[in-house]
Amino acid sequence: MSVPRLTRNGTRGYAHLVEVEVSASRVWRALTDPALIRLWSGAEAEVDPRQGGVYRLGKRHEDSREAHIDVFDVNRRLRLIYLSGSNWPPGEGTLVDDFLLDVRKGEGTTSLRLLGSGVPESAAWDKVYARFRLGWERHLARIKAALEAPPPAKKPAVAPKDPPLPGLDY
């Protein structure tokens, strides 16, 4: 008796949830302001913050994630539809990341949910799937850490006063 061979077809996705002890507007800014994105991602960022705009993590024309902003609902929802990556295997599928922000009333806590979908189930896509799923898991943890415990502000350097010169201190 032969064992049936399993084939994979269709798509797969991932879901992440992080509770951040700041307002939704601060979480939104962390997702859409290129300067703040650089802090939590460690990569260059380019964002045209509007529906139909561009969302890019990483250097242009290198191993970057570039997406079309499909939904841009300020402080509530950001949906990205990824353009095909240069290092992605061939295949049909549309990779989507959908960020949903929800505020628990009276608690000052924002729930940041990420629903990723559209990754083909073929073995050729396993590395891309793992990179997206695990990458966003780390990024969301960094967003939480950066917003809840921001680095202390640097004190301005004060130039030391010149020491008095002997005989000239009149």
C-alpha cells in the first residue's frame, strides 16, 4: 500500500497581537513616520502616508519590502499590499499585512493587531513566509519597547568654562 503524497496549495497567513501602553495616535505614528520606523526596524524607511501611497522598509532596489498602501484610516487601520520582491520565488499570490489599532477605553492601552495573509503554501515560499512572520513578530516587540520605554533624551553638552589664567583674573 502506498502512502498518499500530500501536496500544498492555497495560501497561509499569520497573526500577531501586542498591547502597547500608549495612545493609538502614538502607535500610528510609530507605524507611519519614517524616522520612527527606522528606530524600531533598524532599516531605512520610506512612507507616502496616504491611501495609494508607498510603504518601504529597507534600501530601494535591494532586499527591501515595498508595499502599496491599500487602506489608510488614521489611528485605526493600515493595510499594505506587497509588490513582488526581487528575492521571492515565482508564484501567484498577493501578500497582505493588515494593521488594526484598537483602544481599550479608560485604560490608555492600544491593541495593535497584525493579520498577514496571501503567502503561497508551496515549499519554495517557506523562507519568505518565515521572514515575514518572524520579522513582524520582532518588529512589533520593538515598537512596544520603543513606545513604552523610550530612550532617555540626551542632555545638551555644555562647554566647560575656561579655567582662569593666573595673573589675569581681575
